[in-house]
Amino acid sequence: MQQITVFHIGFESSLIFRGWKAETAQNLVGYCLSMFAVSFFYETLKAFREWLTSRNRNTTETISDIESGEYGLEIPEVGTREQERRYTWPQHIIQTLLHIVQVFVSFFLMLVVMTYNAWLFLSILLGSTLAYFAFGRRREESRRQRSPVRSGMLYRSDSSHP
């Protein structure tokens, strides 16, 4: 049997393996729900990894001492400074294992999309969209916390300084 290379709404093609064939509408609905769950899990995993990274990397300390400025002048500074911490080995191992799972799931979803079944494609798209909607705001907040502009910078409470 030849691979179908255009989007279709039938269930005559195999899903990844030859034995995974949706021969009835109930099988196809089950596969669609499964792919929805897998794509939701994939986006959740991405958000979780970013949250772990932001939690492990950033700490904030308050600055209330006098720091030496240019030309030996002492300038009082008040505000917060972002300090970056390095991963510990267990944290790095956990991130590596989660990365392996994320790559595996992403390749799996790509192969399912390449079956060109429109129902499976829409299920993956919907699962990914809903998970991004649920966790996307948190991902953006953690990205802002890790942005290079903020990392290592001094934030003054007084806005008159450049």
C-alpha cells in the first residue's frame, strides 16, 4: 500500500506502525484523543522545563550598600540585582532526561502529522494550542526573568538614572 501524501479524512492509512491502523471510526476517535493528550503533554513539558530553568537560574538580592563608581567616587545604590546560579549535576541530569523525552515526543508528533490524516493533525493542533493557552503566560514570564537585558543588571528604584 502506498503512503498518502495529501491531507485526507479517512482512516485507511497506518499510524506510525503498520499494526496501528484505525479501521473503525471509534479507533480513529481514540487515536485523535491520544494525539490530543500527547501534544498537550508536549507543550506542558516545554513549559515545565522553562519553569525549572527560571527557578534554578535566577535569584534576586537587594542592594542597599555603597558601591564604588567610576573615577573612585562612591555612589549609593538601592535596588535589586539578578544573580545567576549554575546548575548542579542533579539538576543538569534532570534537564537532560526531560530534553530527551521532549525530543522523542516532538519526533513522534511529527511522524503522526506526516500520516496526513486531517483529524489527527487537528487533534495535535488543538492539544498544543490549549496547552499553550494554559501555560503560555507562565512561559513568557519565565523568559522575561531570564532575558539578557535583566540578567546581571542593576535595577535602580530611582528612574532618573540611565
